[in-house]
Amino acid sequence: MRSLAGCDRLTISPDLLEALSKDTTPLAAALVDEGQRLAAPGAMTEAAFRWHHNEDPMATEKLADGIRRFAADQRKLEALLDGAMAA
């Protein structure tokens, strides 16, 4: 988790966010943008995109699992916020 220090935007689970909020250890930026950029990839047809997407387990199975877990964490976060607002 410390290896992402310096990341501008990050989706994080409520449990991990709570653990980070309790950690007071000094943290140095691990990610630094040095301005290097790659050339933009060439155009891709929708058919080619769909083919490559369906051939990649990370793009199908893991993405779907990640979305389900993200939605569950969103519900947890909303419940925490609802509880905090009621207090």
C-alpha cells in the first residue's frame, strides 16, 4: 500500500482507508511523474477491441469481480457515512 504513495487518485476500500487513517508512520512519495509520455496507440475498430477484451481474462473475469467488490465497498462506505451523519 505504501508503494502507491504519490498517486493523485485512487479507488480504495473502506477497510484499507481506515487502516491508512490510523497509520502515523512518515510516508515519502513513491510515485513521481517525471513528465515522460508514450506515443498514443493507433486506432482500433470496435470488433478488434471486443475480440481483445474477450480474450483477456483480466479484462473479463477480474474486471467483473472487481466491479462487484467495488459495489459492495460502496455500500459499506455509504452505510458508514449514513451512521456518521446520524450521530
